[in-house]
Amino acid sequence: MKKPRLSDLDFLNLRKNLNPFRVKAKEVGLPPGSLVHVGERKMETPVISLIEYGPEKFEELSDLNVEQVRSCRDSRPVSWVNLSGIHDTQLLADLGEAFGLHALALEDILNTQHRPKIEIFDGLVLIIVKMLHFEEQTATIGSEQVSLVLGPNFVLSFQEREGDVFDGLRERLERSSGRIRQRGTDYLAYALLDSVVDSYFHLLENFGDCLAEVEEDLLRRPDQQVLGLVHHFKQQLTLLRKAVWPLRDVVGEFHKGELEQVNPDTQMFLRDLYDHTIQAMDTVELFRETVSGLQDLYLSVVSNRMNEIMKVLTIMASIFIPLTFIAGIYGMNFEYMPELRWRWGYFAVWGLMLVCGVAMLIYFKTRKWL
């Protein structure tokens, strides 16, 4: 399917359904640790999958229940349990009980409005990040909350729906390529975060292409539709900034070396991830400045077009001022006028007006006003 040009999209109707500033909240007055899903239900039936691996072991299972993954809490060496679909609070409570998750941690996982953060609950590290994807057909950014729980020999991941950016990581685990099968849960958590951050760069690349297209449309046809595009991308950048900026603190806290769950050998990879996060932040800020520049460019182009129109109208008015003066003189109804009864008077007046008009055009041309 051919991607439509951005200028053809109806963003006025699109913004009625996509509001990056819309916030949902749970009921007021509930005690701390109450398990209430805050957000949209993005799939019908939750799915639990499991990957167990080690240097000489790899096993992948899907469509499991809580009892089937309960033993992963104490199994060796590494277990990755993923839950897709977090709207079922009872299932989440059972999974939390099986792996010893604090009620406050479960509450944070269920609240999809959380900003990215990292916290420690009873020796388990909770990491919340935003997984983003770019819808090319509508030029919008979709956001999904991903929560990771880092334990001694397991990593739990919670997603709002199936489909993620971890397929490359699963393939590496299955092929036993690289160092990932030789390392522990801290490296798996790093690899999951690294996949999320890498996906940001693909999104930013598509976003930059769209901004270039908007700039092209703006120079070619600066109308209200293009201005609506600029405003739309300004809103999308707000959503993108809310996801990327707090991630710096999350990765920074993760790589400081103060968490006992993180092996010192993993610190160098976390520092590299931190650098990637800073790079993504810089790109977002660059795009924000670009959008602000596009707004200024729109005002400048519209102002220049208005100036061109005013210049043409002013030149036309300036040419007709002396012609109107001549016509006004010979339109007076005095009985005794020198040229009134002259046989060639009509043609002489026309010739005089043509000479005046041509002379003014030549003058404007020599002054480079035309």
C-alpha cells in the first residue's frame, strides 16, 4: 500500500481521537497497593510465555499459566517470563505472589500512565519504560508501557499487548550467538532496555523524514493544512519527549554500580546504553527546535507572500495615480478648456497616459522594485 503524502492526511479529524495530553486516573481514595488497571485494554486474553536458557540450554514455551512458571523463581540459570496483556488484575496478582512482587510494584505495573522509572521492592528491581512505534499511514507515535522486574535468576516483563521490539533478542538467545547465553539476568535486563532504545532511533529516523516532507510542503504551499501538520508533529514530539527524557535517569541509576543485582561486568554495557539514551534525547531536542523553526518559517513565508502581493498592488496603484489625475483634469465640466475642442485631444490624452504608465514601469524596473 502506497504511503499517502502527509499533506493529504486529515489531521483536524485525527487530533479528535489522538490526544497526547489525555490522562486517565484510577478511582480516588483507594488504599496504596490497590490493583486497578489504568489504561486501555489492548488485547482480549493475556498470554504468558517463558524462555529458559543457559550456556548449553534453551527452551521456549508459550500459553502457560501461573503454576507452570512458578518454579522459574528458583530455577537456574536464567528464566525470562513475559506477560502480554496486563488488564487481568487477578492474573497479575497471582503472578506477583508467585515471584514475590510487592503490591506497590504491581500497582505501578498496572498503571500505564507512569513515567519511566526504576525502583527497588524487596530486593527486586522494577524498571518501567515506554516502547514506541511509528504509524506511517497517520504519522503518529504509538506508546506502550513495558515493565521489567529483575530478580536473582529471573526477569519478568509485562506488556500491554503482543508484538514488541524483542524479536532480535529472542533470535540471539535461540542461536546462542554472542555473550548473552553466558551471562545472568542483569545482562538480559540490559539487552531488553537496549532493544527499546534502539527502536527509538528507527522511530526518530522516520520522524525526521516526515519533518523534511513537511518543510518541503511548507515552502511549496504554505496553507492552513501544512500549519496543521506542524502543530501535529509538535504534539507528537511532546509525547516522544515524555518517553525519552526520564529514561536517562532510569539508565543512569541502573549503571551507577549501586545496585547489588547488577554485575560489574555489565556496567560497561550500561554506560554504552546511557550514551545511546543521551543521543536519542539530543535528537528529540533537535526535532523540537526544527518544529519551532518550521513555525517561524511558515510565518516568514506567509509574510513574504503578503509582501509580494502588497508590492504588486502598490505598484499598480502608483501607476494609476497619475493616470487618474490626468483623467480627473479632463473630466472637469468647465466650458472653456484649451484642448476641449481640439480634434486630436482624445488621442493626445491617451498617449500622455500611456507614456506616464510606461515611464513609471521603466523607473520601477531600474530601481529593481519589479
